[in-house]
Amino acid sequence: MQETALIAFTTFFATIGPVDVAALFAALTPRITPAQRRAMALKGVAVASTILLLFAIFGEIVLTRLGISLPAMRMAGGILLLLIAIDMVFARHSGGSSATEDETDEALKKQDISVFPLATPLIAGPGTMGAVVLLTADAKGDLTHWGVVVGALLAVLTVTLLLLLVAGKMQKLLGVTGLNVITRVVGVLLAALAVQFMFEGLAASHLFLTP
């Protein structure tokens, strides 16, 4: 279970990107009071947690109803996570795990960014949703396995909240270079995990078995 917890924590940390989310949050809220920023952070994480927990609870049911096999989900999730990892390594923003330029421009004009873009897509983005469905469906009814995955998700969300609460100080401390270094290192780890997911999906699909 320790391996499951480590894989889940690393995957969620990479797809949510708490450090990047906190840096962007600080950039989007330069003129509000600390109390307002704290309220936005709490509301944003609460909304994102609700969305992701719904995916964790009903994700496998949705896959079954749609006739999507776990190997297919592993391949799709691996491809999506690999694309996100490539963006992280090359410091690009395509919208898979962060807000696009248009979304950021819209957010700058809003007073309350807790739901959009903080809760989604910054925290509960497409990559994170896919990872939640993939990792919880892999539990195959094992409540202990499922609980470990959800626990890892809640741990990353807690880290995200803590970083949001000190976003301004963290941004000044690390600077742009420091943030990019952390993002690239995590991106490399996520790329390896994504390829592993695809390998496991191909192996479980039995496409390459000789008759």
C-alpha cells in the first residue's frame, strides 16, 4: 500500500501542481486583503475537493456504464498525463493542468476567483479528474486501496491549501526560477508515471498476445 500511496501522491501533486497554483493565485489577487484571499483559498479548495471526491466515488460506475475498460482508461490517462508532463518540463500552459491565457485574462477582471479559475481548472483540472478516475478504478472494489488513493488526494489538497494561504510569501521566496525548477522536476516524474500507466494498459489489454 505504501507504493500505491506514493504513486497516487506523486500523480496528484504533479497534476494539481500546488506550487504553480499558489503562484498564479498570488498573481491574480494582488489587490485584495489577506482575509479575502484566505476566504477565496478555503472556498476554492472546498469546491475542488467536492468535484474530485465525486469523481473518486462515481468514476468507476461511469466507466462501467459507458463500457470503458480499465486498460483503455489506463492508456487514455497515461496519454493525458504525458501531455501534461511535457507542458511542465517545457514550462508551457495548454490548459490541461492550468488556466489558459484567455481564462487568466478573464480571471483578472473578476473579484472572486475561488470557483473559477481556482477550483477548476487550476485545482480540479482535466488531468486531475482523469487521474482520480484512473487510480480509484484501479482499486477494483478494494476499499483499502481506494481509501489510500483518496487519502493521497486529500493530502495533496491540504498541501495546496497551505500553499495558497502563504502564496505571496512563497512567490517572493522561490521566484520564477525556483518555481520553474520545481515544476520541471515534478514533470519528469509525472512523465515516467504516465509511460508506466500506458505500459500497464497495453499489457492488460492482451492486444499483443500470440494466438
